Amino acid sequence: MGRLEVLLVENFKSWRGRQVIGPFKNFTCIIGPNGSGKSNVMDALSFVMGEKIANLRVKNIQELIHGAHIGKPVSSSASVKIVYVEESGEEKTFERIVQAGGSEFRFDDNPVSRSAYVAELEKIGIIVKAQNCLVFQGTVELISMKKPKERTEFFEEISTSGELRGEYEEKKRNLQKAEEDSQFNFNKKKNLAAERKHAKLENEEAERYQSVVEELKINKIQLQLFQLYHNERKIHFLNTELEHVNRDLSVTKESLSHHENTVKAKKKEHGMLTRQLQQTEKELKSLEALLNQKRPQYIKAKENTSHHLKKLDVAKKSVKDSEKQCSKQEDDIKALETELVDLDGAWRSFEKQIKEEILPKRPDIELEASQLDHYKELKEQVRRKVAIMTQQLEKLHWEQKTDEERLAFEKRRHGEVEENLKQIKEQIEDHKKRIEKLEEYTKTCMDSLKEKKQQEENLMDEIAKTKSRMSEVNEELTLTSNELQNAGIDSHEGKCQQKRAEVLEHLKRLYPDSVFGRLVDLCHPIHKKYQLAVTKVFGQYLLAIVVATEKVARDCIRFLKEERAEPETFLALDYLDMKPINESLREIKGCKMVIDVIKTQFPQLKKVIHFVCGNGLVCETVEEARHIAFGGPERRKTVALDGTLFLKSGVISGGSSDLKYKARCWDEKELKNLRDRRTQLTQELKGLMKTLRKEADLKQIQTLVQGTHTRLKYSQSELDMTKKKQLPAFYQEQSQLQSELLNIESQCIMLSEGMKERQQRIEEFQGKIDKVEDGIFRHFCEEIGVENIREFENKHVKQQQEIDQKRLEFEKQKTRLNSQLEYSRNQLKKKLNKINTLKEAVQKGREEIDDLKKAEENCLQIIDELTAKQQQLKDISVTQNSNVEEVQAQIEEERKKFLAVDREVRKCQKEVVIIQTSLEQKRLEKHNMLLDCKVQDIEIILLLGSLDDITEVEALQSDEEVEAHLRLLLQQVASQEDVLLKSAAPNLRALESLRAARDKYQESADAFEASRKEARMRRQEFEQVKKRRYDLFSKCFEYVSVSIDQIYKKLCRNNSAQAFLSAENSEEPYLAGISYNCVAPGKRFMPMDNMSGGEKCVAALALLFAVHSFRPAPFFVLDEVDAALDNTNIGKVSSYIKEQTQQQFQMIIISLKEELYSKADALIGIYPEILKAKKAARDTKSPFRTRHALQRLPAGDQTAQSQCPVHPGLVSLYCSNSFE
């Protein structure tokens, strides 16, 4: 086996310029630091082996050029070239060049195509798609963790069985299609054989059936001729009768027209009076609205006047109280003035008394000059001796005098404070009473306000709900009116319909639990498209009345006769006789039972619907209805959606001209509901309008609430002012006065006690002074003849002092009275000013009250005028109402006459309608008989254009004879038809069907043989491709599954280790997954997911080596497959690789672990150029140390070979690796 010799790169990725990497030994390791570009060696090998650009870690092919990834390519091209040496020594070169946005392939330096290039690689054992010689970084563990289906695809790539996948799938699809065609033709052949047998039986039956049909045809001709003859006679009789009734009707109509004109004139007059009444009511409503507007204004003015009157009363009371206080103050001033006058009189009397009484009574003790001088000397001597005591005594006298004045002042203050305290208490009592009244009034206002607010909220909620409901009702009413207008049916019902509806309502009232209503009103089709069909099937029962019992039906018929109403059809639930429902009809495709397309809310009505519809079927089209009616073994009653009816007897009734008009009754039911809903909404709207008129009451209540709220606000503010400011101020003043009174009393007590103590001290000092005086003045007193000197002084000096003291007291009292009088006058002046201010406020309040009373009187006058006008309009309205009622009575009288004539007209019209209906019925019978003859292919020959000339028909005079003969003919036809009905309807084209069935059977037999041959051929082709694919896949799988266990044991160096592959699908293993499991040495079996990283890596390497051994490549390149291995496992793996490279293949490994690359035959080192690192290869047989294996190159050298300076056996190759 050959090997890879060298790798030449030029400007490829991280290599700049041309670099030669190699030569590669049998076991070569590529080493170098992280990021140095080791993996670029892997990319270079992948690139030259034809790998896609997406797997080379670049976005586009141009980035493979050195420097292109940073926008600075060093060249416009890059190339990678490998030199492969065969075992025979022959060299082969493979080169791939990046140039002009694409790649060029060269083999032995000759340009070749990619396919030829890949073919040459496959010749040396390299499969590009399978990548059987390259294992990229990080893919080892992924190989072990592949899903079973992915592992199957991997084996298909290795075994090349995947190339047959497309052919396999195509052959398989062709086989399935051929087998399906064969089975289809077989089933078709089987069905056609049954059809051929059935056609043969039908042909025999048709021949028997035809003979009976011919006999029936002759009898039908006789029957139709008989019916046509007597029908013509009846038509002639009805025409004569119709002309007579029409003449009577024209006379009655003229009378009806006269009465109708009279009623119209009266209605016109009634309309005019009604409009006048409406106008009056409109004016009355506007006047009432104006009154509702003015009344709140009057109430507001009245409340305002009442409020101002209360304020005026308060002001008057304040004036009165102030005047009372002023009067009291004036009395006090007069008392003070009187007291002052009395004081002046007393003073003058005192002076007069002194002159008249005291001066003449003085003793005639006269001292001589020497005695007087001696008295003075002695007095001076006494003064000197008692100077200190005299000073102390004078001081005590002065203090005593001061305290006496203070005591008198405090007593006066005490009286004034008591008077003020009394006034304050009176004012507090007045304010308390005022607060009680205000609180009571506030509570009354709050209760009234709460009640009115509740009324206001209730009215507002009611009005809001009314407005919301009015908008909803108006919207719904508009939609209902639009629907009625769009339907074009928004008109009054005809009188005939109204009469019939009235009769039905009357019957329902008479028998509420027994009369259910008309059939059309009690049920309806499930979809509009079934309306025509259901209308056709219902026929004469469409407007029939459903009742509970036969007795009720007879009673209703008797009532109709008594009322001379139109005849009605009644369906009694206990009188109906019906056949059971044929459930097998529901299984027929393309149709539904009529009873299934009709729904009703009344369970008991289902019996009536079954009776009317029977086992009828409804179909989408006329063709389907005809086929189901006559195409099967039994004839059936069917109806198409357009109203075409097919009966069992063979009669076909098309959609008549009035069928659509009759079908409108289903829509009229909805329209009737809409009209009822419109009437209901109109009545509800009128009620809502009445409720909406309560807005005037709401406004009045809102005005009352506003007035009450204003009064409450004023009362609360006044109450708060009284409580929070005035009353606390009075209480505070009272407290201050009480405290001041207590202080004054305590001061008085203290002064009294102090004066008593001081008086005792004065008496003590006076005694001492008197003793000294007595000692000094003893001889002098004996000389002048007095007991002591004080006696002399008291008689002559003391008297004068008392007079002076009395005068001083008079003067002080006068000063006090003048001060008090001035203070009282000032207080009186202030109170008079306050009274004047209050009087001005009272005068102003009176003027405002006068204005408010005038406004109130104006409002009241306006209200009275409006009330009078309202009463006048009410009187007019009553008069107009009486006029309207009078005219209405006249209209009713004329209307009764009109209705009497109208009943006559309707009676005549009813007779006309009955005759016309009978006539139309006879003509329709004639038309249907002729149409029946045409449909049944009955040939009727008329001689000379009249039926009277037909000799076969006997001339029968009475109706009984006609009916008896008709029944005889009908019995004959019915018996023959019964025979035909009992016998299944034959296929009249049975002979043609038999021939067609034989031809189809022969064609299907030929087609079956051809498809069977085709399926046999397709199976042979598929089995061949399947065998080839199975052989290729099984060869690879069996080889790998056998060898992988031995390889895993060798890798683990333990015979207890196990590795095995198992296919999920043993017959075709490539269609399912392949499971791969290993049992590590010394461990129990566990899934691959639960194994450690190293165990997974060893298992993946075992699988890789096993697959490689099946289709060995000349060399094997692994990128860091030892990343997850510990040193022990690395040693085992490197030993296995060493053994294999000596015999089997060349191994190139990129590794970072010394335990692995130390066993390699050669090393290639990759280092960045910026570190001046080089790449070296050595012979591992010599001792080696990494730090000795590298040698720096001279500057500018790119490639050189040299001998290692440390180990002579080491050959070193240095290659710079540039990074920019």
C-alpha cells in the first residue's frame, strides 16, 4: 500500500509563499502550541482531497488565500499539492488551486475535472464522500454518540450501498404501483363478472315485464278518455255559474264603493281633528315644560327670601341686645354722674362744716415764744433720737397707704370683673341656644338633602337607563323596519288572510290545548334551499290546521260552517294512519329524507310531518331525483330542490308557476315575527318616552337640592363660626375673667394680711417713739399743763391732719369717678357705633328682602299666568277630544255599514273564488291528465277536435254514475299497477347492458393479465436492486461487526472488553438504525451515553479503525483525537497505532500530548513566525527532548535541512508559519 510523501502549500491560509511539509513517515505527529495553525494542515489535506468549502472553516473560497480574511490577500491564488508514492515506488501528485473565485483540479500536473479527480482518489482508496481518511477535531466523540439511523447512513457511505438508494426507492415505488394496478384490475374484473350475471337476469325480467305494461297502457287510455270527457262537461257548467255570480258581485261592489267614500271622508275629518288635538297637546307639553322650568326658580327665590329674612331677624336681635346693653351703660353713666354730684355736695358741706364748727372749737392754748422755741428744740432732739425709727415708721406708713390704695383698686376691679363675667355667661347661654337651633336646622336640611339626592339618583339612573334602552330600541326598530322594507312585504295583510288568521285565533281560544296551529307555522325547513321542495311535498296540507283529536276537528268544522268561513283542512293526531319509516332510505347517497330536512319544536308534530311526507326523498338536482326514483329496483317518491316531484306511479309534477309564491309562506313567517317585534318595540318606545318626561321632575329636584345645599352651607358655616370661633372666644374670655377674679381675691387677701402685720409693726414703732417723746417732753408737758406732748399735738396738729386727709380722700374719689365715667362713655360710644352699623345692615337687608319679594312675586305671577293658560289649553283639549270621539263614533257607525256590505262582497267573492278554484282545478286536472298522458306516453286520438264524438265512452248523466264508472276503471288500472309495483321495475335496456357488460368483462380480464405480468417484472427488478444493496451493506457491516470487537480488545489491551454492532432490521438493515455498544474492561454493560469521555473516545476510535480496515485508505489523518484520553489510554492507543502503521497504513496525527507523539516515527512542529518558531521532524529511535529539537534559522531562510546538534540521528525540517 502506498503512502503520503510530502504536502506542498502555497499562500494557503496561514502559510505565506511556498512551503514544503514532510516527508511524512508511517507514524507522523504534528505538534505545536494552540493557535499556531496545526488544524490548517488538516484543512489543506481536506482541500486537496476535494472537500467542500463549507467544511474548511471559511465563508467563501477566496478566504483560503493567505491574508484574504483581513482584506489583504498576498496573491490572487493559492494551491495545495500532495505527493503520493505507490508501493511500487510510482509517484502521483494531486493538486487543487484556488483561482478567480473557483478551484482547479490537477492530477500529475494535468488539469482534470472534479469527477475524474475524485475517481483517481478512489483508485488509491480515498473516498471523498465518506471521508475515510480524515477525522476532524471534536468529531471522534460525535461518532460514538451518533443516532442509530445516522450510523446506518455512515455505513452506507462506507459500503457505497447508499449510491443505490435512489434506484432502490424508484424500483420500490414502481413495484407498489404495479401491484396496486394488478389488484385494482382484479377487483374490477370480479365486479364486472357480477354485473354481467346481473344484466343477464334483468334481460329475462324485462321481457316478462313488457307484456304487462302493454296491457296496462290500454286500460290507462280508456281511463284518461273517460276523465277528460266528464272534466270538459264540468268546466262548461262552472263557466255559466261564474258569469251569474260576477253580475251580482258588480252590483254589490258599487254599494261598497259608496260606503267606502263615506268612511274616507269621515276619516279625513277625524285626521284633521286629531292633528288639531296633537297640536294642542304639543302646546300643553311645551307649557308644562316651561312651568317645570319656572317652578324651581320660584322655589329658589322663596328659599332665598326666607334665608335673608332669617338673617334680618338675627341682625334685629343683635341690635336689640346692643341697645339693651347701651341703655344699661347709660344708666351706669347716670349713676356715676349722680355719685359725682353727690361727692361734690358732700365736699362742699365738709368745707362749710370746717369753717363753721371745727375752727371755732379749737382750744386757746397759746405757747410763748420761748416755750415754742423750747418745743422746737425738744422736738428736734426727739427727731434726732428717733430719726431711724421715724424713717422706718414713715416707710411703713407709706407702704400701708400704698396697700390700702391697691386694696381699694382691687375691690373696684373685682366688682367690674364680676359684672363682665355675668355678661359673658349670658352671651354663652345665648350662643348655646343658637347652636342648638342651628344643629336642629342643619340636621333637618341634611335629611331633606339626602332624601332629595336619593330621588335625584334614582331619577338619573332611570332616565339614563331609559335613554340607553331608547337608543337600543330605536336601533333595533330601524333594523327591523329596514328588513321589512327590503323584503317588500311591509304592507297590510289581505282581508282574506286576516279573516283566516282571526278564525284560527278564535279556534285556539276555544280549544287552547287541542288546536296547535297551521302546519306551515309549526315547522320549517332546516335551510332555505329546501323551501320549494318541502312546499311541493306538503301540497294541500301546507296550510292545514293541526289538532289533537278527531272530535276537536269536527267541532272546528262545525264552527267554520256556523261562521260561514272558508273551508279548512284539519289534521287530527289520533286519526292519522301512516306507514313506518324506511330507515334504509337514509343510507342512499346523494339524497336525504324529507322528514330529515324539516325541524319543529313540537315533538308530537313529527307524526304529522311523517304522515304528510311519507318516505319521500329530496335530491339536489332533477337528474338525481329521476335516477333515484326510477333507476333502482324499487320506485321511490323523490323531489328535487326546484320542486319537481317524482311519484312511484311514474307521475312527474314539475314546479308549477305558483310554487314559488306558495314557498314565500316560509319567509312570511319570519316577516310576521318581524312585524310583531316592530309592534312590541313601538309600544316599548312609547313607554320609554313617558319615562323620559321625568326629566322636568329631575330638574325641579336638582333645583331644590341646590337651594337646600346653599342653606345648609350657610347654616353649617354659621354653626362652625359659632362653635369654633365665637363660643370658644367667650369661653376663653370667661376663663380669663374667672382666673382674673381669683387673682384679684388672692391679691385682696394678701394685701389685707400684709396690712394687718404692718399695722402691728407701726404700733410697735409708734410706742417706742412715744416713750422717747415722753422722756424728753416730760418737764415741758408739766410746764404747759398737759399729760403728754401728743395730747397737745392731737388737739392742735392732728385735727388739721385729719382735715387734710379727708380732703385728699374727696379728691381721690372724684378722680376715680371721673375716670370710670370717661371709660363708660367710651364704651357707650363704641356700642352706639356698633348699633349704627347693625341698623345699616338691617336697612340694607330690608331693601334686599323687598327686591327678593318682588322677584318672588314676579315668578309667582308668571306661574299663575302659565297655570291659567295650561288650564285653558286643557279645556280646549277636552273639547277637541270630545269632537274626535264623536267623529270616531260616526266612523265606527259608517264602518259597520261598510263591513256589512263588505261581507256581502266577500261572500260573493268567496263564491267567485270557489267557482274559479273549482274551474281552475278542473282545468288543472285536465292539464295534469294530458300531461300525465304525455309523461306516461299514452296516445290519445281526438276525432274532429271534440271528445263528444268518442264512441267508446258511454253517456252517463248523473255524478254517481260517473263516479262509479271511474272507480271501476281506476280499480282495473290500480290492480295492474299493483302487479307491476309488486314486481321489481325491470331495466328496459337490459339487452344493451348485457352486451356492454360482456365487453367490459373481456377488457378487464385483458388488463388484469397485463398488470400481473408488469408487477412480476417490477418485482424481479426490485429484488435485483435490493440484493445488490443488501450485499454491499452486509459485506461492510458484517466485516466491521466482526473486526470491531478484536480492535476494541487491542485498544483496551484487555480480552474482557467487548464491542458489538447490531442491526435493528435484520432483513434490510439499511432501512433502520444500527446500535453500537461497548463493555469497558472491569465494568458492567451500560449505554453509550453513560460512559465516560475517555471510554467514548476509545469506542469511537475502535469503530473508526474497524471501518477503515474494511476499506483502508493509504493514510489516516487524525486531528487531536487524544483530547479526552488520559495517559493510560493514550499509551494503549499509541501502541495500537504503532503496530498498525508498521504493517497496514500510514498514520498522521495532530496532537498536543507527549505520551502520544513521543512514540511517533517523525514529528512536524508548527510555530508562528512572530516567535521565530520552526517545524521539525526527527527519528524517534534516538533520545529526544523537545527543548533540544529546535534550532533557529538564519534570517531570510524559509526551508532548510540540517543535522540536530544534540542528537546526530535527528533530521530537522523547519518551516515558518506566518500570521498577519
